[in-house]
Amino acid sequence: MQRLEDIIQSRITLPGKADTDIDADDLTAQRRRFENQRYKEDTSHRKWLGVWTAIVVTCWLTAVLAILVYNERYICLSDTVLTSLLATTTLNVLGLSFIVLRGHFQLPPK
């Protein structure tokens, strides 16, 4: 039969071995570990949203440029339709990027 001290010593983690027992840590260490995991996930989501927004805005600006270049010869949109199309969709794309990025990159409170 094992002694209590032997059982406790066998539960102590060695310096290169990861502690897999979450209940062995105190609440502060658990909270710190979960906060670090949350910050890591938030950082990866922010990176993805930054790239996604840059790609969408770049594609939209390229499409707007193509519409303007090809409007004279191939598309032949009237000035009213062209103005409405470019104004509303540009506002939607910029508004989307503002909303998405503002939600993830909040300014600190004053």
C-alpha cells in the first residue's frame, strides 16, 4: 500500500512535463490559462478579419475601377445608374469593414 506522501509526490509535475489535470491548479492559474487561450483565439480571429476585410475592399475597389473603365465602351450605364450603383455599394462595403473591424479593435475606455 502506498503512503500519502508518495501519492502526492507522484502528482507533482516535473519541469518538462505538461500538467493535464486542471483541478490540480488553483483558480488564479486556471483563469490565467483560460484568459491566455481566449486572447490567443481573439488574436487569430482579428488577423483573419483584417485579411478578409482587406481582400473584400481591394476586390471591390478593383471592380469599381473596372466598371468605370469599361463603362464608356461596353457597359454603357447612364450617369444616374452609375452614381447610384457606385455610391450605395461602396458605402455598403466600407460600412461592412467599419462594423467588423470596430467590433474587434475597440478603443480603450477613456
